Amino acid sequence: MPFIGSYKEDKMSTKVVFRPQGVCSQLITVEIEDNKVKDVVFYGGCAGNTQGVARLIQGMDVDEAISRIQGIRCGYKPTSCPDQLSIALKQAQYEAAKSR
């Protein structure tokens, strides 16, 4: 199962640890606050690409980030690190809503 766990960083932010499936990255951590992407860290994968994606969506509305990266494929694979990040972001939204 890709979702590992979540916890509250403080009263406003939620952090999710996610194990991506079918990509080179081994782990993604996502932190959201007020439905904005606060922080993203990829462990493994193509360092330049994953760092670029993480920085580009930092501060972005979570729904906007999801709509921009969901469905991106990596070569012949049916998914990609950005696509897996969209799944992690959805999980973070769910966990944030659940803990309110």
C-alpha cells in the first residue's frame, strides 16, 4: 500500500509519507498548510527532475498542483514521479480534512 502515514506538524499543517508505485523514487513526503503545498521531498529518482517539480509546486494551491501533474507518464511507464506526487497530495488533503 502506497500510503505510509500522516501526522500534524502543527495546528495548521499536515505531513504525509507516501511510498510511490512504479517509479524510481522510493519515498515522497508532502506537507500542506491551508490547502497550499508547503514542502515536498522525493527520496530517490531523478534528482534534478524531482527537485524541480517539488520547487515549482511549492506555495501552489493543492488542487491546482494536482491538476497540473496528474496523469504525467514517464516514458513507457503508466505513471511518473509527478503523477505519484499527485496521489500523495490527494492523500494529504484527505488526512488534513479528517483531522479537522
